[in-house]
Amino acid sequence: MTAPSHHVLLCPGQGSQAIGMGMAWADTVPAAREVFDIADATVTLPACAGGRSVSRVCREGPKDVIDRTDVAQVALFTAGVACARALGFDCQSTAPLATAGLSLGEYTALHLAGAFTLEAGLQLVAERGRLMQAAAEAVPSGMVALIGADEGQASALCEAASQGETLVCANLNCPGQIVISGSAAACDRAVAEAGSRGLRAAKLAVAGAFHSDLMAPAADGMRTALAATEITLPRCPVWSNVTASPHLPDPASIREMLVLQLTSPVRWGDSCVHMLSALRASHPDASYWELAPGSVLKGLMRRIDRTCEVTPHDTPTPTTA
């Protein structure tokens, strides 16, 4: 398949993982199969995977393994890149118009823009997952989804429920959907308090308080890993989760934004608004494709801007519903 240059690639983050992800591409397109082969040769999964390769975990699970942060992140990166390669994007000769990724997906987006090699990306996301898993296990913590909240309401709830502990806005996904992150006790207080403020709250099944200062040890580790990684200028704009703007054409800045991403809120909704505004002015015919797995980003875009149609490519048959 030849990839037109006016496509914008959206790359999913942790939470989108599912058993079988990327396998429909790997089983039908050699370029996708090659990505999984390289992942298998490059990454040794943690002991929880029981000696399974990346491709075997993606194909078979089990769910409790593929859902772990230190497994899910490298699996998601691999599936996303495999999908992009199958669609004709190889980050060398064929670059998309622009890319953006939600949290972990930002690494996929940067690789597809040519900022680092596939092998380097695999090593980075494997280390990121390991560091985040370790930071999460070091302190009892969690995340809570707030439905119906804007940033001001979420921040006020965090202030009221924190009681001196960490509790912050972590994911600003779309209007009416914000995730807060912090210590386990503070998350419990937020859930109890939310109803009185007219908000619905639900704890998320995650390892810990991502995108909060409880991830500072992971950020320190990623600073070291990124310093040792060659980063080149992206060949297309890549939106940053931290600034909701394109990354600057500066490898040092890209490294710093990826470090800050671990302890800063993910501004996905703002990123999409700013991206649509910029690209519609210059490329009104742009098409927006969501890479494997799933269609989470399509659902978020419906709440960000219903006039933007996102086509998921979870399998070789595009999902338009």
C-alpha cells in the first residue's frame, strides 16, 4: 500500500492494549512481520512474561501480563509501528504529514517522524515501561477518571482531596474526561468527594500514579536513557503531550519534553485542537488515521471535534464506524 503524504498518524497509548494486537497486520504484510521480528530480537521482556517474546505476548497474552506497564508499552509501540509500516510509512522514505501520540504513543509518533530508529525506540519504551512499573510499585498510588469535569473542576477536587499528598491532573483527554493521579489515599478521598461536586469518578486499573511527581524516579532514569540515544530532527511535525504544540527542531528539547512528560499532564485534547487548527489552514484535505490497536483516539476525537473523522487501522480492513 502506498501511503499518501497528507495523512496524519495518531498513535495510541497505554490502556489500548489487547490480546491479538497487531497480529492481523503481521500475518498478512511482511513489513509488519519484520517489525515484530526486530522487537523479538531487540527486547527481552521482564520475568513476568515467562520467557515469551514480544510477538507471542501480543498474540497470546495472557491479559495479566500484557496489561503490565513493563510489557504493555513495548508491545503497544511494536504494534503501532507494525501497522504504520504495513500502511506504507517507514520513517525513512515516506513520512506522514504530521504525527501525535497519547503518552507512550508519543514515542511511536517520534519514531515514525524519523527522530530515532526502530531499535532505539524499542529500547527506550522498554526502559520507560520498566522504570514506570518500578516507580509505581515503590509507593501505593493510582489514577481516577473523572467524567463531566473540566480542568478547573478537576484541579479543585485535587486540591480538596490531596491533604498534603500528591494528587494532580494527569490526562486531559477531551472535554468532560480528565484523569487525576496521586497517592492511593488521596485517590480514595477524591472518589468519595467527587459526587458532592456533581462529578462521576472511577478508579482505573493501572499500576500507579502516572504523570505525577510520583514518577520522578522514572523521569530521572529516562533522562539517562535519552541522553544515550541518538535523536535526529523529525521529518514532520510531532505534537508534544507537555506543550500541546509541535516539538521544537532541537534534539535536546525533544529529550527534555520526553522527560517532563512523565511528571506532567498529558494535554491530548489541547494537542488535537491546536493540531487541527494548524493543519486545516495548510492542508484542508488531511486525513487522520489511528494506528493499531483499537479506536480509543477516534472516540476521544469525537468529543474534541466532531467534524474530524479518524479512521482506525486496527486490522487491514479500516474501521469507519
